Amino acid sequence: MKRVLGLDIGVASIGFSLIDVLEKDGKTEFNNLTTNSIIFDVPELAEERRKGRSSRRLNDRKSRRKQHIRNLFFEHGLTDKSFVTEPSSYLNTLDVESDVYILREKALHQDLSKAEFIKALYSITTRRGYSNQFESTEQDENSAKENEKINGSISKNIQLIKEKGFILPTELLTYRRTQKEELGYQNIPVRNKGGNYTNSLNRKLHEDELKIVIFSQKDNRNIFASEEKCEKFYIAVRDVMMEQRPLKSFEDMVAYCSYFDKYHETPQKRMSLSSIYNIELTLKQSLSNYKTMDKKSGEIISLSKKQIDEVVAKWVNEPTSDKITFANIFTKTSLKNCKLNDVGGSAEVLNIKGFRELSAIFKQYNVDFYTEHRDFFEKALLILSYYKNISKRVEELQKSFTGKLEPKDEFINEVAKVSSIDGFGSFSVRFAKMVLEKMEQGNSFSEALESLGYFDKYLGMPAYDYLPPFNPTQADIKWLKENLSYFDTKHLYYKANSSKTVERIISVMRKLINDIIKKYGKIDEIAIEGGKELNSKKEEDKIKENQKDDKKINDEAKNLLKDKNIKDYDNPTKVRKAKMLIEQKYKCLYSNEPLTLKEALDEEECEIEHFIPRSHFWNNSQKNTILVLKKHNQNKTDVPPMEYLKQIGKWEDYKAAVHNSSMKESKKDWLTNEEKIEAIFDQDTNVFLANYLNDTRSSIKIIKNYLEHYLYPKTNRYGKDEQSNVRVVSAKAINELKHIWGIKELITSEDTGKKDRTTNYHHSIDALTVALCDKKGMFALHNFFKQKENKFKTKAMKENVSKNVPFTSEGETLHSFCSHLVEKYKNNELYVCPYNKIKTNKKGFKDGNKKLVVAQNSKGVKQLQELKNISLLPYDLLQEKKQLKVTDRTDEGVRMCVQEIVSQLDIFKQKGIREALPKYGEFLIAKRAEEEKFSVLEKELVNKQKADKKKEDVELSKQIDEIKSQLQSVRDEIAFSNCYFVTKNGTKQIVKGVKNLSDSETKASTVLIQNGNSILMEKLNIETFKQAQEEGHPFVCKENDYTVSVDIYSSSKHQIIGLKYFRSIENDIEPNFKESFQNIDKQYEFSIHKGEVVVILDEKEKVQYLAVANGGGQIAGTNHKIQIENINTNGVVAVTINKKTIIKKAKIDFYGNFQIG
């Protein structure tokens, strides 16, 4: 009998089953010790965490920088102290021109008053302009795309500033505004809006503007007592405004050597892929591992040490390509008629582009990188990898270069600009040297590693009965030393750069396994269900075929760029765009307009569009991206592409363009299948599963190695003849076993016919199946999936597995056992274990400041009401949108919509809009009718053309083209039209939306008031709102999205709920109580935080059940409810707390055992 632990690993769940298994007379008998599931919070994406951190830091730094600059204004006698403490109030009291750009231009020609100077200058210091601190280095594709857009606009603006002879950079922006005003428009924004980078200025231009404005007033004694004081002021303000925190080194992100790892006595970081030692080692390893074959005779040749050294020397001293491949490895050597016999199908040995670029600079300046200055060459590689900022690179390179060279600065500057250094090897330079020395003595690569003890690193390590943390801290290591007699630091498992998601899964699993070992003793075997599906022979062949096709089109794209003499023709973004251009047959898919290569590469003209927005489906693959003209992409704003194209009548044209392209059929289907596109927007669960499946897959191998390392360490060098105590079973195999054994139906949804993911206990059934899937069954199923073309064998294998259905030691069938287990979960006799982080520190604010006013509702009662935005864009008036469903309004529906908006507008203040909007509505109705007329006519002519396919009617084709042109012209008129009214001075005031008061009272419940550096938080009501207005301090009104904790009070009636907001912010705000319970005597009992386990005691129904607190509740009107989440199934419910129903805190362990209190 053996003890087996089955694990079903998911991103936010772990199903486990510990059983004793006995093979008896060819049958499998098992005794269940414990089976359950653990569920934990869905992890936040690293990208979201990073964005949040970045925003907080940027806002904090900007705030501190502005505070420092205001202090400088005060210290130089330009303002009083109130400017430092209350800048908004101070600036609002200045009786000067409100347009800061006019004030700056005025400064060029005359003296400004002190107030004018302050207003003109302070507005410059609040913005610093665009600056890429990672200039001239490689970035990820999205960053590169964004930078290309901004840099393209900046370059054009710099050129225009020179051409127009503008003194101030912002004169270009005001010039553009004036041009639009001359066309009759007003209120034109000077700054960029909505992702448009046309008016972008870089940091240098902002600094120039600062200097010009300050020194324009150097002789103005009203502001500066002397030129010297003017210069001192400029330097002080510039230094603060342009202060740049030194960028951190990326060294901490570089993994440790696989031999001299993090826990070694002398840990070493990994060497650069472009290291000379890495190139030498990789070449010698490849020449050692692969056979060399004569191209003509096919004879296998044994290479001598001299021949190997010749190949290595050739690639180090005179590289002829950026990549060493199996095809070119012997180029320009005495072995040029030979090739490596590449059995594995791999074509590339090593990418040496970075090495080639850097070594060329060394050669240019006659610096010997191979012998005399090799140490500096290696150091330079690390500096170029660790630092992405050029100035920081120069600083570090200057420190490291000790040789004599003229001109040294030019050499260092050239080295600092190298952009293609990327990636690290597995070894450190130190260990690579040791391996190369052994190989120099005649050892092969594997023999060298063996002689250095690389394979013996953990040999002789004892089997642990306690799993140490995956990434132990110093405190963890100290505890291990004190509590485990056999512990040694060199035993610690090191895995480089694992994701936070994987680390979290292992953290929960580790605690589970340690608890199981403590309670049940040693585990003989562990079986894990892997997320990766098995591929059949046909599927594997298809994957290889797709990879071959991808390489072909990538090469075609590169050749196109190369033939057109495009600089950096192998730049990933340029290649991607060229590839799309070829696929789309040189057309923009949104407009069907022709595209040139020049337009495709111009970030101002063209951009890569994610067809399914990444906010809905995180997919950056080639399948989800298309190349479109920027003007058409920006017209659709945030409307989903399919919806937008249908609005403007181009959906069918778009589908035709896609189907006529040379894209793969799978991509065509992805971009045009309406049912699937709508499903992606509708089914958030499926999106989640697709997003996180890769995390589950990547974790399995790490988990397996981690468990084997500690619980079942190898006793000989290669683990030869040793039993594998940790095995991975495919998800496909488990699914098939559940079907054959008849237990799949127990966890299948009747509605969908698929696994019921609304339950949390299906992981338990999966884990039990994993534990019971022995080697014999697993082998049979693997063969079944690999060779399923053989029908006879498949049937025999299925029959063989189905005959051996496991049963319990009491004789109960597997189906019966699982059925009883499921019933226990359904009846709340057994609970899965919620293992959540307790939410106590969320601030709970909805984004944005609520715009409020004190007004009377329809009943004449004063209340705080919100100003709501009403869109007046054409399709917002013509169509009605409910969630994701868009329907056309009838003509009368459009008029009613317009009338409803007009009725909410102020009779006097919004008179112009009230008069213009009905006219605009009628314009849209008329144009839509015109569109419908042309659309009907087009269909009639097309049907007529289809009816007589044999006869080509040139005149009919011409008529169809003319109608199509007229139809598109009308659609463009609608799409690009605006509601506007003419002002008293004759200008056209475009109105894209209006703000109106809502009749209902605002849901905002908190006002945050800034007083100096402190923030005061109060409950929002009319009194506190008016007080905040009168005091003049900056304040914001916020809506509480949710509470994160609930306070429970006892009273003579029953328990009373107090909804507690903002526990993480210091404040004296009492919890919110139900109005009728506000003045009742009550005594605080306890607090329940989001994520904590609670027990509901229902005396009326004589039941009790466990749940997880959701952090919220309902206390309005007659409600007195607390929100809870079910444990065994998904879903949030609200429970009324009264005399018969009370709530208490509870604890639950991994096995579903719980205790109250």
C-alpha cells in the first residue's frame, strides 16, 4: 500500500486528495484520508500593480516638485506664504490675463507685473515635457510604439518652430489654435487630448521656454533686483523642475548563476549572452553535442581541438553575421564544406548581434577587447544590461575604463549607445571560465560539468519532512537552522525569475503539504494535474507547419524593408507592421483605403490596433492586431471596432477586406465572426480562464521540481534507476478518465454540458482522479491520445481502463464515493477552504471627483445633486445603447431623446444649445433617411448584377460604384457632424456634450479636504459641502464604491450592522447605521473584514452555514443586510440580520473543519 497525494493546481485554487492505494488482484483499492479544495483570491496582474505604483509615485513626485518650486517663489520674494500653502486660492485672486500663453508672449516684448510673471512662469514649471529616460535602447514593443508616436510629433514640432521662427516653443501651439479660431471655432484646447500627440513638446523645449521667460524679465526691477538674482532664480527653479531621480540598476532583476546561485557561499550573477566566454562556451558545447557532417559525402567527421578553436576564433574575432546558425557556423573556415547535423530541428546556435555591435566599436578605437581590455569589455556588457539611461551608462563606463585612450570620451559615448545587448546565459563568467578550462584539457562539455561537481550539487541531501519557503528570507533561514537539525543553506532550492502568481500558488500548496505531513505522515507519491493539453501527432505536425509559415512571412517582411533601404529593417515593430501590410494587401481594414509602406511605418499616419480591446481580452498576439490609418482609429474613440464599423456602415466592407487578405483562416475568423466577438464581451469567465491558463501551465514544472528537490532528493548523480515520486498527469487524461469511470457527470453543468465552474468543489473530484491515475492507466491514455487514429487500439485501451474502475476499501464504487462527496458539499456538510487575504486597507473610493451642486428635487427638497454628462455625438442620439446591445432609435425616438435633453437645459444659460439641438436632430434624421435610400438602391443593383453573372454590365458596375460613393459620403457626413450654435460674435461653438443635474440625490458620501499637507475626511452632507466651499481649501467629493469591513453591535433588539468605510484612513467618522437604529443603545462586538469566514445562525430555519464576508451590506429603507459570498459555490447574497438570524466569526482549516468564534 502506498500513500498518494493528488493535486489539481489552478491559478486561484488547489484541489487535493490524500489516499492510501493498494493494487490487489489487478484491481485498484483506495482508502480516502482527506479530500478537499482550497480557493484563494484571483491575483492582480503584475501590469496592473505596476501601473498603480507608477501613477502613485509620479503624482507624489510631481506634488513635491511643485511644492518645492512654490517655496522658491516665496524665498526669492516674489510671493507671500499663502502661495506655498494654498496655491489655487492665491492664483485665483491674481487680477491678470487668464491665458498663460498670452502672458508668456507678452513677456518677450515688455515688462510683466509680478502677478503676471508668477502666473506665466508657474504654469511652465507644472509640466516638464516628454523625456524618454531609456533613450536609444531597446524597449518592449508597446513602449517603442508609444515613443515612436511621441518622438515623431516632437520632431515635426521642432522643425516647424524653426521654420516659423518662433521664440517660444508654445507659440507653435497657440499658432495652431489661432488657425482653427479663424475658421470660426472657439475654445480650442492647446494641450493634447485623448491620445493625440500632435502638440507634444520634449523636456528640452520646456526648459528653453522656462529660460526665455525668466531672462526676458532680467532687467525688470519690479521682479529682480539684479541680473545676478535673476540667474540664481533661474538655476534654482530649473534644477528643481528638471530634477531626475537616478534610474535604478536592473542588476537586482538578473538571475544568479545556476552553480554559484543565490544560496552559495560566493553567489554570482549570470553573464551576458554577448559575453566572449558565453560565445566560446556555446560554440564548443554545440560542436561537442552535435555531429559534424561533410555536405557532399554525408560522412561524419570528428573535429580536432585545433578545428574547434578555429571556428571559435573566427566568430569572436571576425563575425560575419548577427546570428550563428547550423548553416553558417563553418563559414570562412577550413570546414566550410561541412555542416552540423541538426537532429532536433533547431536552426540557431546563438544571437551575437550585441557582441558584434560592441566589438566593432572597440576595433574602431583600437581597443583590444580580447586580451588587454577583456575585463572592461565584460564589465561594459553588464553596464549596458543593467542601465538603460545613456548618461548613467557613460558615468559607470568612465569609472570602469582604466586604460589610456584618446579620444576617450568619444569611445565611451559610442559604447553607451549600443542598444542590442539583451539577455543572460545560465552561468556566471567565473563558472564559464572554469568549464572552459576543463574543456581546454580535452573534456567534453558534459564531462567538464561533471568534473566540477555541477551534477553533484545536491547529491547526498537528506529527504525533508518539511517544505522550506520557495524564496526564503533571512528570517526564514534562521528559523530553519534553529528547527531542522538536517538543514543546510546549500540545500535551498533556487529558481530564477518565477512569476509572483506561481510563487503565490506554491506558498499555499507548501502550507497544505506541510500540514498534511504533520497530520498524516510521509507521502509516498505526489501526482499533479498539469494545465497543458496533450497534442496528438497531427496537432504537433500542425504546430511545426505554422511555425514554418510564420518564419516565411517574417522573412518576406524583412526583405521588403531591406529592399526599400529602411533603417533598422529588423526592428520588431517595423517587421510586424510590414508583415501586416503584406497580409492586408496594402489596405487599411477600417476604411479600405490603400496603404503604402511609408505610411505604415509613420506613427503619425498609421498604428497597430487591437481588434478586441485589451481591456476586454488580454491578447497581444498577431491574430488580434491589424494595421489601420490613425485618423480612422481615433474617430471610433473607445467604441468596440465591430460596433463602430456597423455604426458608420462599413462592417460588410471590412469583412470583405479581411476575407480577401492573405491572413490565416483562424485570424480571418477571429476578426469577423460576430458570434464569437460578442461572446468575448459577454463572457467574462471565459476571458479570465484564457488569461490565466498560461500561469497554471508554467507553474506545474516548477512545482514538480520544487517538491522533488526537498521531499524526494536524488540519491545518485543522474537519478538513474530511481523511482519518480512526483508525476504530472495531463488535464486531458484526467478528463477522459472521469468520463470512462462515470464521475464526470457529477461535476458537469446541465445547462452547458461542461464542467460546472460555478462550484468550488469540482477541484476535489479532479484531485481524487489525479491521485488514482496510476502509471498503467496514464501510459494507456497517453498512447490513446498520441495514436488516436488507430480506432481498434483506442477501443481496446478504453475497455482496459474501464474494467479497472477503483473502489474504496469498504467496497464502495468510485462513482458512489464521489456522489456522496458532492452531496456533502451541496448540503453544506463539508466546506472547501477559503484561503483569502483579509482586506483591511482598501480605500474604497470610486475614481474621479463628483461634481455636485445644492439644488431642489422635483418635490422641492434641497439636496446634493450630481452634474451628469450627456453626449450629443451623432450615434449617441441616433442609437440607444444598453450594456453591449446597440439598437437604432426610430425617427420619433430620436426626437423624444432630443426633447428630453432640451427639457433639462437651462432656459437662459443654455439657450443656444436648446435652439441648436432640435435642428441637429432633424439633420441627423434626414441624413439617415438619405443613407437608407442609397443603401436600398445599392442592394437592388448588386442583386441585379448577381442575377446575371454571365453578362458583364460595365454601366451597371459604374452605377454601383457611384451609389457606393454617395452612400459613403452620406455616412461620413453623419459620422463627422457636430451640433453647434453661433455665438454673439459670430463664432461657431461646437457642443459635443452637456452637463445636467440629476434629479436624484448623489451617492457620494465623503468629502476630502486638503489643508496644507494634511487631508481631512468628513461625511458628506449639505452643511459640510458648503463649509468646504466657504473655507476655500481644495476638496473633492467621493463615492464609496464598497465597504471593506462591517462592525457588528449588540443591542436589546438584535445585532446591528455598522458599515465601516475607509478603515485605512485616519478619521473619526462613525459607521453608517440603518436610520431607525441610529439612536438605539448599542455595544460594539467585533469587526468583520472582507475575506473573513463567518457563520450564519438561522434560528428560524434551525440551520447554520459558513460563508465569506464580502465587506458590504445594505441598510437603506427597510434593509438590514450583510453581504456574504458562498463558499462551496460562487455568488454573493445578502442576509438579513434580525432576532432570528445572527452572525459570528469562524475559522476553517484546509480539510473543511471549522470552529465558531
